[in-house]
Amino acid sequence: MSSELIQKVQDAIKNYKKDEAVKAAQEALDAGVDPVELIEGMTAAMREIGDKFDKGEVFLPHVMAASEAMKAAVAVVEPVLKGAKAGESIGVYLIGTVEGDIHTIGKDIVATMLSIAGFDVHDLGRDVPNVEFANKAKELNADIVGASALMTTTMLNQRAVVEELEKVGIKDKVKVMVGGAPITQEWADKIGADAYAENALDAVRIAKKLVGAE
Ligand code: HCB
């Protein structure tokens, strides 16, 4: 039952049907589907669209329509997740999508899940200048800086963020976590990041470990 309802949301996203995605997401929640499982299902649907785009089977307007449907469906699930938010802050997590990159869906999901887990999350948004990550991290005395990059071109700015943190003298005080579709553990190691997270659940688990909350 639960998988059928998740499938319904996935189909709506893959068919670019925003209203249906919203309706199906609400239906799934009402039927008691786990909100985290629901978001994971949506993520898988979005990845399929990305693969099709890669193969030239769909084009940018399709990707935009699917991402609009996904964002609308995520918005239905978010209040439910936020209702489960933990009380006291376990650390300050500064997150943003790197300079030159406007992909926000994954970053937003990570921010929501971290916030539910008890982090005090500050979201810089998208296309964030490298230096802004460093300045804001210093100002907030952040525990973790999370830089999201979805393109092979913009992932280079994750390295630039690490360098900016070094320049303002806080690289040894703050942990850097990197994520996004083209990112790997190998890349994280190469640029001197402290951690790589493959998805939002991973991000929460690793972030908790980094601040000693697990
Ligand atoms: Co976009 N796009 N796109 N896109 N896009 C990608 C990323 C490509 C891989 C598609 C492809 O070619 N196969 C590709 C990049 C190729 C490359 O590497 N060079 C690409 C391209 C080329 C572009 C444009 C340049 C297209 C154009 O204009 N010609 C343009 C970018 C402009 C720019 O940024 N300057 C563009 C635009 C768009 C939109 C606007 C249509 C839309 C984004 C809407 C939005 O975000 N508000 C979009 C989308 C949706 C995608 C795909 C299809 C899906 C991305 C997504 O939302 N995935 C993507 C294909 C793909 O990723 N395979 C495609 C779902 C989320 C939930 O997964 O991986 O983002 P996620 O996040 C995960 C995970 O990575 C991790 O946790 C998240 C949750 O589980 N994580 C973190 C992410 N950040 C983290 C940070 C942390 O601290 C910790 C963990």
C-alpha cells in the first residue's frame, strides 16, 4: 500500500503533474506513509528525470516542470517533518548551493532534515559567493559548513569554499561537508573537506557524528 502511494507521487513528478503530485503526497501522508520514505521516493523520481535528460530523452522544460512538481510535493511533506523537530540545538549548520549553481532541491531537503534533527540551520540559498560561506561561518561561529554542488563545473567551488575558510582562519574550527550528484568521497578527500554525504539521511547521521551528538 505504502509503496503504491509513493509510486503515485513518483508518477506525477515523472509526468510533470504538479497538482497531482501535491494531491498524491497528501494522500500518502494521510494514509500514514513515512514522510522520509516519501521524500526518498521523490528523489529517486527526480534522478530518473536527470538520467533521461542526460540521454537526450527529455529536455530542460521537462526537467523544470518535474522539479516544480517535486518542490510542490516536498512542500506538503515539510510541515509534517518540521512538527517532529527536536528541542535543543545540537550545533550550527551553515548550508548553501555554491557559486554559479542554482540547484536547490537537494540542499533544501538536507536543510529540513538537519533542522528536524536539532541543528540550528542557516540557509544561504543558491549561487552563494565562496567568500560568503566563510564570512557567515565566522560570524555565526558555525560548527559545520555544508556546500552543495550539482554540476561538474561548480563542484570546483567547493574547493574554493575550503580555501576561503582557510583564508579567514577558521578551517580548523569548522567542519566542511560536501554533497550533490557529482560529488564523491574521493572528491571530498581531495579538496580537504571533512565529510561527504550522499543523501539527506547520510547528512544528518554524519553531521551528528561531527558535532559529537551521536
Ligand atoms: Co539541472 N542539471 N541544470 N536543473 N538538473 C543536472 C544537475 C545535470 C546532472 C543533468 C544532466 O545533464 N544529466 C546537469 C549537470 C551536468 C554537469 O555536471 N555539468 C544539469 C544542468 C547542465 C543544468 C543547467 C546548466 C541546464 C541549462 O540551463 N542548460 C541548469 C543550471 C544552471 C545553473 O545552475 N547555473 C540547470 C537547471 C536545472 C533546473 C532549474 C531546471 C532544475 C533545478 C531546480 C531547483 O533545484 N530549484 C534542475 C534539476 C532538477 C536537475 C536534476 C534533474 C535533478 C537535481 C535534483 O533536484 N535532484 C539534475 C540531474 C541529477 O542530479 N542527476 C540536473 C534531487 C535531489 C533531491 O538530489 O542530488 O540534489 P540532489 O541532493 C541530494 C544529495 O546530493 C545530497 O542530499 C540531497 C538529498 O538527498 N546533498 C547534500 C546535496 N547537497 C548536499 C549538501 C550537503 O551538505 C550534504 C548533502
